[in-house]
Amino acid sequence: MLVERENYLVAAKVVERFDQEVMNYGDKIHIPWLTDLTAHEVVEGTDVTYQANTETEETITIDQMWEVSFLVHDKYKAQSKYNERTVSEKIKKAAYAIGKKIDTSILAKYADADNYVGDGNTDITKDNIILANQRLDEADCPMEDRHFIVNATIVTGK
């Protein structure tokens, strides 16, 4: 089911995930925030001055756990054509339910963002896309791994 679940993820595929850290170390994730470094010109005959960085960390507390369970009782196998294909489809439905819950939880964090353009009901316009990219540029976000997650039914031609 874990492999099948990956097929249904959207938001979870474009955010940094820490599944292994939680699996191995409990319900808190400690993420180091490394200080940005500055390039300095090297002057021949002078010593290099090391940058004194003050590193911090962000702590994420895992406060949710979800599951989907079902039982295929032996009596159903005897009373109907409840076969492997039916069980396989049930697994896909369970994987979809977990994938949907993961994405919904991730997208709910969108409301906590400090600087965003629009919300889930805002039209996707050229001006909004330009503004979103401008804000990412101002925050010095790398060009690679930028993603837009949109509901195709609200895209407009403006």
C-alpha cells in the first residue's frame, strides 16, 4: 500500500519530507537552519578570516497519525467472488485515502505561510504568477524545485 500511496500524492512530492527521521527517532524532527555564507576576496599575503556563524534549528512535532484498515473475512470468499483483484482494488482505495490525507495536511499548512499570493480560490493569472515568482526571488529561493500546485478548474486566461 505504501508504494501505491505514492501514486496519489501531489503536495507531498514537492515538499521536503522527513519520513525516515520520524520512523527512526520518535515524534520530533530537528532541522538545522544553516547560516548563509558570504564569499570574500582572497588577498595574497593575508590570512583568511573564518565566518562566525550562529546556527539555529527548527523543531517539527509530529502530532498526527492516520491509518486505513479493512478486513476481508473468510466468509466473503466463500459467499462471493471476493478474489485477489477485489482485494487489490481495496488496497488502492486505502492508499488513495492515506495519500489524500497526507496532501490535505500539507496544504493546510499553506495558511501558515508568511508571504503568499492569493489562496485556494484565487484565479491563476499572469500577474499573480509574476508576483509569486517575484516574492520567491526576493526571498532568495533557488530557481530549481519551485512548484505550483493548482486546481485546473480555476485557471483563467487573464
